Amino acid sequence: TDAGAERLVARAVTVRFAGLLALDGVDLTVEPGSVHALIGPNGAGKSTFFNVLSGVCPPDSGTVRFGEKELTGRPPHRIAALGVARTFQNIVLTRGTVAENLMLGRHVLTRAGFTATALGLPGVAREQRIHRERAREIADFVDLGRLFHTPVDLLSYGDRKRVELARALCMEPRLLLLDEPVAGMNTAERQRMAATIAEVRAALGLSVLVVEHDMGLIMRIADEVTVLDFGRRIACGTPRRVQRDPEVIRAYLGA
Ligand code: ADP
Ligand code: MG
């Protein structure tokens, strides 16, 4: 496939909530196969930007393209089917086992869909088996294999965050959006998650856009960083350069 076809290009994205300008003409490009970090103080607009990319919040103006595909204005399930999958800042899992949560991720790809499944139409059993095998592979890949049949309620916080990652991977994305994947984790869990993200990118060759506060983690895993402050992009570049940017330092120190 043409790698250029998988560049995410967001241009002049603007979102207003009542009087508040949550995003003010934000430009951001994720290069194919790269890890791009989106950072900024609380309330800067990072989650809102993810909501725009994933179709949860259509922008008031601006465009989002993924390669040749126009994402702007499409509903979330269509965007997921076009190869852009996300996780949420706060864990959103369904009750049930790890396997059941991962199968929900696979449903994005099921042509037959829920109706055919419910009716037990021919071919569905075979399709379900293939999806289950792939869900199992992905669970093994993110080190959740031994917990495949465990109810998610019984998992540690760190493992539940990994289930979210695995569920997004089950959609076979070409671009993965991770909203604070290590928030609330202890040091060991953080290191494990950082290693998994790096492995996922290397093994699956996909692009990653990640919202994260942990500067150490960003320096280790990101190729490029975009900084938002009050809905505006105030810097963009390599982690090293962005970290030294006077405007970024000012935004973080609140000066
Ligand atoms: P971040 O993820 O960078 O912390 P958010 O994108 O969550 O920031 O929020 C950006 C701004 O938009 C904040 O001021 C927040 O209060 C506001 N906001 C976010 N979502 C909504 C909403 N659904 N309705 C009204 N205001 C919102
Ligand atoms: Mg947020």
C-alpha cells in the first residue's frame, strides 16, 4: 500500500462550546508509521481534538483527512471502519470478559453485523470463529492472553487500560488514537504500556497519536510533538525542540 495514503491531515479545526473556543484553527499532521504526541495543560482541547478525529464531535469548521479519505462529518463507526481507532481518557469497557470486549472491537469489521449474528445466518459461525481467533492473537500480543476469559471487572486498573488498547487494535486500525494511555498507572505499569505501544507500532506498522502528560514517556516514544494551549497550537516539532520552546515552558508554568 502507498504509505502516503495513510497520512492524517487535520486543517484549521475549530470547535466552540457555547462561548468557549475549545479548538481554534488547529493544524496537525501525523506521518505514516510515526508516533505523534499531543500535549498541553488541562483544558487545552486535547480530548476535544480526539473527539473531532473520531467523529464524536463534528468540528464547527476545518477538515480532517486520512489519506484520500475525508473523515470530517462521518459518524464514529464509519471512521473506525476507515482505519482510525481510539481509546478514551476514562476507561469505557463493557461488562463481561476480555474476550467479549475484544469481540465488540471486531464488530466494526463484521460485514454481516449484529442483525445477521442475532439471526444466526449461514457463514456467521465461521466468521465469528475467525474474529475470535484474531481477538485471541491480539490479546496475546498485548500480554492479556492468560486473562482472555476473565471478567474485566476483576482486572487491575493497568490491565483494564490494556484491554482498551487491545479492543482498539481489534478494529485493525492504521491510525491509533490513545487518550492518556498511562494516566493513573504506577511506574511499572507505565513502562510496560510504553513498551507495548512501541511494539505495536513496530509490529503492525501503524501510526499513533497519543495524548500524554508524562514527558519522560513522550521523549522515549514520540517522533513528533504538537502542543495545545487554550485551544491553539503553540508549538510543533521534535520532543527535544518542543521541550525547550519558551512558549511551551510558559504555558506549563502558567506564567
Ligand atoms: P483536555 O483534554 O486538553 O484537558 P478538553 O478537550 O477536555 O481538554 O476540554 C477543552 C475545553 O473544552 C475545556 O475548557 C472543557 O471544559 C471544554 N469542554 C470539553 N467538552 C465540552 C463539552 N462537551 N461541552 C462544553 N465544554 C466542553
Ligand atoms: Mg483530556
